[in-house]
Amino acid sequence: MLRPRETVLAVPPYHPPLADRSGLRLDFNENTLGCSPRVLDSLRRLTADDLARYPEKHNGELKMADFLRVSVPEVLLTNGVDEAIHLLCQTYLSPGDQAVIVVPTYSMYRIYMTAVGAEVVSVPAARNFEFPWTDVRKSMNQRTKLIAIANPNNPTGRVVPPDDLLRLAEEAPSAAVLVDEAYFEFYGHSVLSRRKQYPNLFVARTFSKAYGLAGLRLGALVGNADQMSALRRMCSPYNVNGIALACLSDALDDRVYVEQYVRDVLESRARLERTLDNAGLTFWPSQANFVLMKAGSTSASAAQFADSMRKRGVLVRDRSADFGCEGCVRITLGTRQHADKLLEALLRTLDELRIPQGVAQL
Ligand code: PMP
């Protein structure tokens, strides 16, 4: 009988709750407004001939390299950061190798690492989800071939000091170190400019968050040119579809749009954090476009909170199942109007569920 590889069977099924998402989408860290109108114009200009051709990503890589101020051989366009993670696992991990993550973190690291037969070493975050530098270092050994760190991290919104990330790359020269900067635009700090000193360092970026293009599936991976040529061998020449490629240039050129959206998100984030603070609720100050908060001490409280918000037309994500996140929900931020709606629903929910609050202010 046909049987999938054991390592594939070891991967737990992962079904993000994407069904029935009517309401204000604050559950998947997407852009809540939509992409730049210039991107929509480039979509409208597409012809049947454009769709008939296989996608050619060289021009897109030229554009991306120019935007990131890196050389073309250092950059690979990918089908979202997810594909970049997958490619790194396929390129650097053999069965029995170790791959290190710090939990809680983005679920796809573990999935792709497990699928290729690596042993996933999950280092628990330190107090307040801080980066457990000493424990991470202790977990590293000769078998460590990949270390994946989201910075800012999902679902906590916490960040790692750049020097800690770079020290990891320095101390584990035979491991690929992925710094996943999916939320870079909301944080503003990157290790990209330091890449030349660390040939094992990779940086990933995405168009799924600030740019409002999660549905297009477009991301970029940057690393040492020699290493990137190995990744290119693993990668389909057609990994990024022609529609995404047609939008890339306008998405990058409309700086005003992205900068305004990021400003809106940062203002909304400050309002939410202030409201949670005033309400006396536990949350973790975030550097991304979302905030993780504690709705109670059990997973039932988080589920109840998410249900109550949904009834009010606001979708948030129950993160109780994540390591160390029992009772937590993650709330994505968007524009000022979206924050108005969120905060109104939040205060009513706190009231309905009698979650203790101090002087909550909008
Ligand atoms: N990395 C992190 C840390 C994320 O939170 C996400 C999306 N939730 C991704 C990568 C996936 O990004 P993409 O849509 O580009 O595949």
C-alpha cells in the first residue's frame, strides 16, 4: 500500500480557521484596508497574453534588489515567506539534523522542519516572552542546521535585539539563521544591512502584511549569493505567479500608501495598548501590527472572548493552544476607523464577560 514518508505523517495537520470570516478581519495580521490603488490598476491592465505566459521573475528580482539595496544574486522572490521557510528546510536540513525555534512562534517553522525529518528543538521564551539567549545558545550543537526566529515574533509582537540575532549567526556558522522580518514595516529595524559579515544569515520579507497582498502570495528571501544559488536549485522557476509579479513594482513604488498605513496601525496599536492598560488587562507591548492579550486564565476564556467579539462583528484569533499562551487572544490592528470599531466591541465584550477592568478609555 502506498504510504507517505514517516516524517510527513509526523506533521500535525494545520487548518488555519479561514472559513466564515465575515466581519472586521483582525484575526490573521493582514492589512485591514486592502492594497494600494496603484496595485489594483496594474491588475486591471493585465491581458490574456500576460496570463498565457509562464511567469518570468528576473525583472521582479531586479526591482526587489534595488528596493532592498542588495545585489540581485542575493535575493529570491518567493511564494510568500512560507515558501522561503520551506526552501530553507529543504536546502539545509537532512533527517536527524536539529532545527531550533523559540516558542511560542509562527507555526510553519515546525511544520516544514518536521516534514523534512529534522528534530525540532523548541526553546521556551523567557519571562514576558523575551528572547532566551542563553537557552538558545545551550540548545545549539554540531547537529544544528537551521535556526528560525521571527522578529518581531508572532504571536507575541516581541523583538530580539539585533546583536543577539547576529551573535547566533556568528556562533553557529554551520547553521542557517533565518530572521523572519514579516512584520518589519511596523518595527523599522532590520539585520539586512549586516548580512555581508554573516554568510549563514537569511532575512525574509513579505507583501502579506503592510502591503495588503496576502492573497497574491509574494515574499522575498535575502542571503549570501552562494547560498542563494543553492536555494534556487530547490525552487521552481515559476514559484511566484505572473499576477503577483505584475503587481510588485507598483506595490513597492507607492511608498506613500504603505507609510500612511503603517502610521495608522501604530496609532491604533497605541490606542489598543492604552485601553488594555487602563482596563488592567495583561498584554505584551508589541512591535508588530497586532497585540497579544490575556482574556483569562483558561482556553475557555479566550474562546469566549473571541466568540463575543465575533458577535460584535470583529474577528480576533484565539491563541490559547500556543506554548505559554493559555487564555490569550491576538488582535490585529488596522486603520483608525477599524480601531474605533475594535475598541467599542472590546469594551462591550469586557463588560459582557465581566472581565475586570479599571477605567477603560477609548
Ligand atoms: N512569518 C511570520 C512570522 C508570520 O506571522 C507569517 C504570517 N502569519 C508568515 C511568515 C507568512 O507570511 P507569508 O504570507 O508571506 O507566507
